[in-house]
Amino acid sequence: MGTAEISAPDTSDAVSKTYDIRTYGCQMNVHDSERLSGLLEDAGYVRAAEDGEADVVVFNTCAVRENADNRLYGNLGRLASVKAQHPGMQIAVGGCLAQKDRDTIVKKAPWVDVVFGTHNIGHLPALLERSRVQEEAQVEILESLEVFPSTLPTRRESAYAAWVSVSVGCNNTCTFCIVPALRGKEKDRRSGDILAEVQALVNEGVVEVTLLGQNVNAYGSDIGDRQAFGKLLRACGDIEGLERVRFTSPHPKDFTDDVIAAMAETPNVMHQLHMPLQSGSDEVLRAMRRSYRQERYLGIIERVRAAMPDAAITTDIIVGFPGETEEDFEQTLEVVRRARFAQAFTFQYSKRPGTPAAEMENQVPKAVVQARYERLVELQEQISWEENKKQVGRTIEVLVAEGEGRKDEATARLSGRAPDNRLVHFSRPEQPVRPGDMVTVEITYAAPHHLLAEGPTLSVRRTSAGDAWERRQAAPTAPKPAGVMLGLPKIGAPAPLPAAENGCAC
């Protein structure tokens, strides 16, 4: 785990080398993978064709998903024979699991060339070069952040929407979460740097940004300014050409009324909020070391809706936390009924090595967890459908997306996101429309997880984002967007015995 200075890689023989990045986990990993892509392309690599074998395969791992290590080693095992037949191929492992397991990865998979942590993604090209020259694995895990990932070269997956990191790390100590131990204490970026990045993105054609942090609304804790995040949202409102601002994920304990006011009063900040609940039981929240209780959480929801009656609120919920009783679970159901979430990401609790919750007594039997999970999903499905039906008849402007509608070709539709982030499928208009453009449609039908606009498109507004998408498609080597294997649960009716997932959002 050396921290010695690394010389810049020799890219003279890397011009024709290809790379493939496989991303697991949360939005922060997606953000980091865009930087890894930018670093490799800056070093002379090009993205591998969708069906091609890459010269460099990078796993950006997650330590939160159940059996994350087994899945990684299974994938590495399948690549061992490929590498044996592909002279010069290199394999790198980064992300939270690399930060946690360190030298174990090379011991279990000696054909891995590079292991790097969450704090030194900027070293990847140099580590690959050093491994190639020295013909031995390079393991470098730093304990603290050197530079913000946002300052590194970037190859963004979208021409019209972008993640912008406002902070890294987390100061909370939730008993089910290992992320703070792997990402470190919260460190905030200067607001001027954040706004400069947003402005640069808008200059490139981006019309939507999502401000990103493990605990995004704790932004400002470094300088003791509890209103810094609200000020940042208002400052985003002054950036001409920026049409939509979102943020994820906030923590209820840090959610202040000035943020609600900033959301309500800043026209380009969307009336959409993802607010993790985790449990509706005060006893379980106490065991989780969550520093809010049911009534405080519901009070935030009430104040958000008072300021923005049209706000769509989503959440995360963990079912079956150690010690959760039937009464505790009923409290969660009661909060769901009162909050009326637009959607809920529901997780079945399972042990995560290295977390205090894994050592707790009264682990809930799997069959009980499964039954409670199904009851929760059934209730939320009903509420989501009822809330979506309220959208029927509304006229809304949709940001046309790429790859959001799996059945778009078969149904002659396009897909995109409403201002409140609901997914909308709409009839393909007669005039040309590109991802990043805006269309105005009338909602005619609602399902639990999407809306339909089956009538004619009322208008099409061409945007700088659509222009940017068109320029990217015209580039001779424009690849399709890479797939991202998010460590998130599926929305919808539960499949039999689904894999348990715990979110790393706060």
C-alpha cells in the first residue's frame, strides 16, 4: 500500500489500447467511473466496442451489496482465462471493496494487475503503466483524499445531464453502513469550484445537473455554515441555461427550512426530493444510530409539501433490521401511508461485515423479512399508482432521455423525465427530436412506475443539450453509453426471494 510518487505513464504504446469500466454501487461510483474513463482516455486509451475484448478491464466496486466480494471474485475468475489468451491484458480493481479488502484481492486473484482505493482514482493510468513495466501487481490504498474526483479528466455518459460532486465522505455513524469507513470523513468542495464546474457543463450543452454527496445537505459542515447548501442551490439558479437542478442524497437530521425555501423559490431547482427514511420505528432508528425520529421526519415532509404541493418525494427503507418487531414494522407502514411517497427503494436487511449491525443480537429470520418486504412493496405499489393517477390530464415538459424506455422501439415511443423526475413514455412526434431536447405532452395514463402521454406531442423545444448530443453522435468513435450495475433494488412487485440489498445513501 505504497504512497510513493508515481511518474506519468508512457502513453506512446497505449494509443490503440482499449478499456472497459464495470461499475457497481451508488451514484458516487457512477461519478467516479466517469472520471476513470476520462483519465484513461487522457492517457491515450479508447473505450472498447460493446462486444469486444478490452485491453484494460476496471472493476469499480461496491462494498454495500450483499456478497459483493463473492460477486467480484466470480467475475475475476471468469476473466482469468480471457486474460491468459489475451497477451498484455490488464485488470484493475477499485472502489469501496478495494478500499476495504486491500491486499486480499491480489492474494485471491493473483492475475489482477492493479488495486486502488476510493481516495486515489487519479493514479490509475500510472499504476497500470508501473504494473506493465515491473510485471507485478500494484496495490495502492490511500487513507485520505488527495484531490476531489471532480477535478480529474472526465468522460461523461450523458451529453445533457451530469453529476456534480459537492462533497465526499460522511460524518454519520449509521450502524448498517460501512461507507464512512471507506470514503472517509466528509470533505466539502469550495462553492466557487462547484459553480465553475456547473457553468462549464452548461457551456458544453448540459441542461440538468444533480448535486451529489454521501450526505449532500450537510454541505458546509467544514466551515460551520449550516445554510451553505441552500445558498448553493440559489446560486445554481443564477446560471443561465441551466434548466434543472437536483440533489441526492440528503439526511433528515441536516435538512433545514432554508433548503426548503431555496427549492421553492429557485425556478430551476426541481420539486423532487429523495429523503431516506430507513425505518418508521423510533426504536429501530435509535438502533440504526439515525439521529431523527418519526415525527421529525414527517414534519419535514409536511413542510416540503406546504411549500411545494406538487413535490414528488421518494425514499429508502430497510426491512428486517436486527431487533425489528412486528410493531416496529407497522410503524414503518404507518409512515409510508402518511408520507405517500411517489416511489420507495426497499431493501431487505442483511449483514455487512465490518458494520456494528452485523454483530447485533435478534437478527430477524429471513422468512419474516421476506414477508414484511412483500407487504411493504404491495402498500407502496398502491400508493405510487394512486399518486401517479393524479398526474393524468396534466400538461408537462419532458426532458427527452436516452435509454430510459426499454420498449420504445417496439411501441414507437420515446421516453424522458418530468420535472419531478417521474418517467414519461410519449408518442414519437412527427418532427425530429433528440435526447436533451424538451417536449410538452399531456399525460393520458398512469401506471405505478411510469406515465404515458399517448396523444400527439404538443410542442418540441430544441436545446443546447440536444445539439451536444448530436455533436457526440457525429464523432467518429462515439460509443453507446456504458451500462451501470447499480446496487439498488428494483421497483415493483418483489420476485421470489430477491437478493437483499442495503443502500449506501444516508
